[in-house]
Amino acid sequence: MWNRCKEGERMTYDRLVCANCAAPVSEGRCPVCRANRERMQHEGPFGGLNPMTLIALLAVLVAAVALLAHQTA
């Protein structure tokens, strides 16, 4: 999970502060922190991308496959 903080810096979940216990989420002090930390760790490489970026990547992939199929035919 990536959020912009200032001047182009990126913020990861280890900098997030829990609204429940006011501790860093990465420390997992309360059940809410632990659950969110676990969820964010399992998001995978595309978990932080917004849907429009994923759609654009998919369109580029489809175009590349179409071009490859056209060249081999």
C-alpha cells in the first residue's frame, strides 16, 4: 500500500499509525493493527496500484500479444 506523503516521497504501511491504539501499524499492538498489517502484507505486487493503472497495464499487454500474433501470422 503506497500513499503520497510529501514532495514525491512514498509512505508504506510501516509508517501508518493505527486510529485504534495510536501505535505504528507495523508493530501490531492491537487486533486492528495486526489484521491490517496482515492484509497489507498479502496484497501482492499489484496491491498498491489503482484500478486505472491496472487497466492500462492490461491494455498494453493485450496490445503486445495482438502485435505478436499479427507478426507471427
